[in-house]
Amino acid sequence: MNNKLNLDKLDLQIIQHMMEDAEISYADLGKKLFVSGGTIHVRIKKLQKDGIVKGTKLNTDLKLLGYDVIAFIGIYLKESSLYDSVAKELYKLKEVVRLNYTTGNYSMFVEIICKDISELRNVLHEKLQKIKGIERTETLISLEESFARNVRVLD
Amino acid sequence: MNNKLNLDKLDLQIIQHMMEDAEISYADLGKKLFVSGGTIHVRIKKLQKDGIVKGTKLNTDLKLLGYDVIAFIGIYLKESSLYDSVAKELYKLKEVVRLNYTTGNYSMFVEIICKDISELRNVLHEKLQKIKGIERTETLISLEESFARNVRVLD
DNA sequence: ATTGAAAGAGTCTCAGT
DNA sequence: ACTGAGACTCTTTCAAT
């Protein structure tokens, strides 16, 4: 099956379109998908009720907002049992926008967004290294984000 | 300065709020920020005109949509001059949702979202390894996404 | 720049199919 | 389950400040 709930092609088409642009009106989206605006409305309400659609988010240009640096940090823990306490500390750092518990080289994998390299250095040396339980870190600085897009739910 | 354009506190408050929830009405957001709905409207139009606000996106629950696996792949290139041609091939793979050109261990760093581990195996062994210019890859599988959030543009 | 009100456009509900 | 129309709400424009 294509998904855990029983979504049909129309549901997926709605999701696919609105993942890129949630501003389109139900009437206009209905025209594109050859159904009425009312049908789009009913489908979206159902998707919201089921928890599949959680809302909409503003899409901004981070560089224009002054955030020039994206970095990925692999974290080695002293013991893997320290995950939860380290995660709690990482959550407090506003520059840390994402945390994953990973297999492979690192125990934890973090994404950091900040304004410039000096701010990144501050986060790495002043903030991260002071968290108890972190043995060492490895930093990948993004020199360029070639692309970032959503999953494609239709072929 | 806080940013490259001259954004005041109200602009940042609007952005901060709508990055989490873009569905709020101008009137309601105005009430929260102690200005009229008309002012919110004017500010958002200016932010759009300046390219800071690029639109809104549907926020979905990927697990409920059947996408259970997030993986990060570090890619070693045979020569760094192959970046562009490899990037073009990676873009064609729908499972690859993000590509960064990075300093550090790897030349390229990729995020993959797919439905299950067998699909990930297929992407890694059938698709990635066939791209000319890739020497080898290192995979981090996310066992859990502890959090994922936006940058905080206000203190 | 901000406001408030009127006009226009979109969402939501519901009876009919 | 889909449709279309009416009620309601939100966005957009604009004259006044």
C-alpha cells in the first residue's frame, strides 16, 4: 500500500500541490484537479482530522534574513545512555534547529543555522563543548545548499 | 545589524509567528501584536515584495504519509570538479530531498526520505552507486528525529 | 506608517444528487 | 462522495490621519 491510511490519488495530488504552495484557493486547486472547490475543502478537512495535514508554515529566504551559515554536526557521546540529557541541552540552543538520533559514525546528528561563521564558532566552542556527555564533535559546514525540497508523494 | 534589510521588531514578530503557523488571520495576528490587521497586511506585502517571504507550505506528518526513513549520506567524490554533474544526477532521484556542498569529511552531503529500509537500500545500492564520480558513501540512518524547528529570529 | 471601513475573494456549511 | 449556492470570514484597497 502507498500509505498507512487509505489516501487516494486526489488526496495525494492535493498534498503534493500544497506542499509547494499552500496559498492556492480551493476553487483554483479544484480546477487544476478537475473537482469542485467543495471537494477540495472536504478532503483537506479530512486530512487535518487524520493528522496528516498539520497546518501551514511561512516559507522565508534565510539568507535575506541574515542567516548565512548552515552546518551539520556529528556528535560522539561518552555513553549512549546520555542521549536524553544531551538532547535536552541541545534543544535549549536556539541555533540548533534539528536533532536526529542516528546509526553510523555518530550518536547524534545536529543541524545548526546561524548568522555568520563567528556565531557558529561561538556555538561550537562555547555552547556545545560545555554540554556534559559530549565527547567530541565533527563539523560539516555547508558552502552551498544546492537544493532542498519536499518528498514527492506521487510519481 | 540584525539582518540585511531594515526589518523592525514587528516584521520579525510577524515572521516568527507565521513560520510556525501561517494560517492565522491578519486581524488575529494584529491583536496579538497590538496593531491593526491592515498593518499586518502592509508588512507582509512588503516582506513578499522584498523576497523575504516566499509563500506558505503545507506542513504534513511524513510518518502518517508512509515515509518512515530519514537518512543522511556523506558522499566522497573522485574529483571535486565532478560536483555539478553528480548534483544533477542526485536531483533526479526523488528520494533525495536535500543536497549541500560541504567542507569537512565529505564533499557532498545528502538527505534522503523514503518509505522503508528496503527502499533506502535500493536508493543506496541501485541508484547512488551508479552515479559516475561518486567514490564511496557513508550512511547515517535516523532512528528518531528528536526535534526539527525553524530558526528563531527574535530573542 | 497606521487605521478602519467598504469591496472583493475565499472558506465553510448544507441540502440535493 | 461530489456539487453548487448561500452565509460567513478574511484579504485587499483606499481615504483619512
